[in-house]
Amino acid sequence: MPVIPLISSDTAGPLGVKHLPRLWLKTLLSATGKLPPGYKDIRPGFDFMVLEGLNLDPDEVRSYLLEHRPGYLQFENWIRSREEADLSPANIERVNSIVIQRQKSGESRSRMLKQLGLPETYPVTDSVMLNNLDDWKEIHDTVTTP
């Protein structure tokens, strides 16, 4: 049975990097065949922005997660062990600001609003909240459908 990844992109683990817990969860769900259709694991978007922002190779991170299926803290420790990773406070703040400030493109926003049953005038434009609304709709549909 598919599992909706309800960890928001706005969530950070002990390392302080937003979206990293969601990226971890989506990739583990994919590795176990439980990621719902329409969701992506380590693909262009927030996943690449965060990993490339930390100076990590997205393909290498994906391979690590698929092969080892670590717990979240193990995943963060693996990132900490990567010499190439830029985990300076200033860089983490920069990466987090990219996540927080990201806006959906007009076309993507319009498509999501339509799927959510919301008018074009709905006052939400940021990617994190639109993704949250999409996740919440998906989980609602999943738990209320007989």
C-alpha cells in the first residue's frame, strides 16, 4: 500500500537542513515500492536544489539510500562524513532560504490549484505550502476512500 510522505519540505532534522527528512522518506518509500504514483525520489526540484546546494551528488545520495536504507540519523551522519559536503551554517542557511522562498511556476501552480479544487485567486504561491496542501489532499483521499 502506498504511503503519502507527510514530512513537509519545511521540516529539518538535527543537521538543520530543510527538506532533507522529506527527501530521505520519499527515497525509502521508493526503495520499498511504497511511494505513491506522482511522487518522485531524488529528481529535479527541491531534492536536487538541496543536495547540490550541500555540494552532494544526487545520484550518489540516491544510491546510498536505496542500497543501505538507513534510519534518518544514520543518513545525516553519512552526509556529515562526506568530505565534499558544505555543512557550514552559512551554507545551510542559504540552502534553507532556497527551499522557503521557492515559488511554483504559473503553470505548475495553476495545475495544483485545479487539482486541489481551489480558484486561481487562492493566496498561496510558495512551493512548500502547495506541496503540503497536495499531500494533505492525498492522505485525506486515501483514508476516506473505502
